[in-house]
Amino acid sequence: MTQHVLHLGLHRTATTTLQDMAEALAPQMAAHGIVLLTPDRFTPDQENLRAIVRASRALEPRHRKWRSILRRRSLRRDLQARLTTLVAQASAPGTAPRRIVLSEEMMLGAAFGRRGQGFYPEAGRHLRAIRQVLDTPVAEVHVTLRSYDSFLTSVFAMRAVNAGNVAPFEVIGPRLSQVRMDWPHLIDLIRNLIPEARLVLRNFEDSTPEARLADLLGGPLPDGTHAPVRRHLHRSPTNEAIEAAIALGRRPDDPAAFTAQYADGTRFDPLTDAQKESLQQRYRTDLQNLRARRDIDFR
């Protein structure tokens, strides 16, 4: 029976680095019956997992009146067919997939709302949409958690440059710092929406992309498989890059090049020591409680 595995990120936990490694491994792993699907950021003009995830949002619209049930059914069938085609293209000829790994952090939606409405404010809607596309039991769900203080500042920095039109940190930072959707609540949401799956957690601070990739593969690399080289991708923008992006008032035409212009600037570090310690203590407590749960495989 084919196992379906979801890798949900989180954002800013070396997810892009892991996905880059997975893309390099994909042809070799396909020969062993493991299909690895990622956002494939480097060929955005081609069909990829991110395009399907984005289109799936219409299956769970915020206001259902605008899209009829029949149109949603048609969209669902179309997205299922597109995903089936992607899997077939990524499979080795004559080898039936035994494990299909879907790695895409946007399955949880944006890391925070534009007005600071907490972490992953639309995770439930996005996961319900993905469930409709899969229409099959999920064997495993993998999530990597990160300390609230560094997660908060890192996702804000990336969002300010890559999304554009984001309010300054001093405006939305206080709301984000309240952590209304903490990690236990997010894990509970995932558990409730995908109850059949084994939930595998790691924390960013004590794990490597290589270890998390092995989790997704179901074990170490097969003999004869060449390990991919790790590349550090999507480095956090500097304070100067963030200020320039906010002043621009829109998404830069090339966020990566825009970030590179200010690479020698100062590190974005808006939290006080007291704020950091408070968020870190909350994180340590939450990790301790999650590790104690019997319904979670915390590695």
C-alpha cells in the first residue's frame, strides 16, 4: 500500500534547504519507490506542488456563496488529476511508488496575518483543502518547531521582503509576540484534521536538515545513493533590507536580489532580552508538554 507523507515545514526551519536536498535526491529515490514532491521554486513556470496547493484554497473559500458546490467538485477532480500526473512524472519507469512525500510549508498558509493576527491564522482552512485533494489516508505528518522568539523575527523579516505591504514590526510585533496560536494549539489542529496520521515532530534547534530528510524518507539513504550537498538558502534579510522593503510599499521585483543588496547590514533583532526570555521559556514549556504526549513521535 502506498504511504502518503506530508511535510508541513514550518517556515524558517531550514525547510527550503531540506527541499533543495530532496530535489537533488528525487531521481535516485524514485528508483527505490519513494516520490519526493516539493515547491520546485527554481522552475516556477512548470507545474509543481506549490501551484496545486495554491489552487486548492478555492476548495475552502472564506465566503462560500461565490463558488457553487458543482464548481468546487470540478476543481477538486482537476487538482487530483494534476497531483496524480505530478506523481507519475516523478516516479521511476516500471516502479510503483511505495511512499509519496509532499513537502510544502504553504499547506499551512501564511505564517502570520498582515495585521499580526497570530501564527498560521488560516491553517485549518488550508489543511481542509489539502485533505480534499488527497482523498486518501495520510500515513505521516512531519513538522519542525522553532523557538517563538527567533521564529517570530525570522518570519517577519522574510515576509517584509518577499510579500511586501507589511506594517512595521513596532506595529504588529506586539500582537505577534502574544503567540495566540502556539505550537500545542497548532499540533492539536493538525491532529484533529488528520487523525489517522503518525505525527512526527522535531525542534529546529536540535536537529539538522539531513536528519529531517531521513525522517521523510522513512530511514537512512539506501546503499549506493549519493547524499546531497546542503546549501543554505533564503538567508534572513538584514534590518536595512527590511526597512527598505517597507518603505517601498510593495513586493520587490526580485526579493532575493533585493535582499542581497543589503547583505552587509545589521541583523534584525527587534525584541528586548526580557521578551526573548519570556518567549523562550514558553517554548521550552510547550516542548516539554509535547514530548510527554503519547500521540506524538517527538524525535
